[in-house]
Amino acid sequence: MKRCCVACGGRYQQLLSDCHQCYFQQRLTLLSASVSSAINDLVSRHSRDHCALVSALVCSRVIATCSSVIVGRVIVMSSFMEH
């Protein structure tokens, strides 16, 4: 990659940076409303019980992480099986 960056005058690195910035901006646009809504919902359900709020937030994060890992593995396995 270093040779490419030197040969392209750093254009590759700038394009990669632009892609990352665009990706994360689009992700923020798509997810911010649903994440805010989910957090507000949890806060309203556990308004007086901070321990339950933290527990609910942690559990939802663990579930989301596990779901992502499972989906990622399914995608990898299905693409492996196709070849």
C-alpha cells in the first residue's frame, strides 16, 4: 500500500479517508433517530430505577453485539459454501 500511495501522490489515502467519512456520516444519519428513540424509551421505562436502566442498556448492547457476530458468521459461511 505504501508504494501505491507514493505512486499516486497520496490520492489513495485521501480517497480512502473520504470513503470512511462518507460511510460514517451516512451511518449516523440512518441510525441516530432509532438509537435516540430506543434510549429515550428505556429512560422513560426506567425513570426512577437507575440500576434497571443500566442493566437494560447493557443487555441490549450485548444482544446487538451477539446478533452482529451471528449475522457476520452466517454471511461468511454462506459465501464460503458458494465457492
